[in-house]
Amino acid sequence: MAAAKKDTVVGDGTPHGLVMELLRPLSDALLPVGNRAYGALVYANIGNASVQQFGEIRPGDIITLRNAKLQGKHGPMHA
């Protein structure tokens, strides 16, 4: 469903607005708590010092990244 919304403004144009629009037709989905917590916590990595995994990340899950630094070993992410 998110692919159908590509290149359009959804809701109020914020990431939270997109999530709310995607959750609207799902009557049994857990609603967000505030505008950063969606459903149940599945995985947490705090500064690479503390990793907690409560389940598996699956297709369709919503992720939020806070204070994240993404880095790869090769290609454009190698910076």
C-alpha cells in the first residue's frame, strides 16, 4: 500500500501522517503511542552497547530510527 502513495503528499505530509494513513484500513492494528512508537517493540539497539530483541522484524513492520548513523562497508553507504 505504501508503494501506491509514492510521490504524493499523504495526510499532513509528515512521517506520522503517512503511518496513520497506512493504518487507517487495518482495524486490528495497534495504534501508535504518541508519534514515535508504533505497536509493540520488536528490536532495540542502544548505542551498540545494549541490544534487545523481543521478536522478528517482518515485512510490513514500521520502524523508527532515532539518532541513527547508517554506515556500510562498500558503495554509497561507505562514508
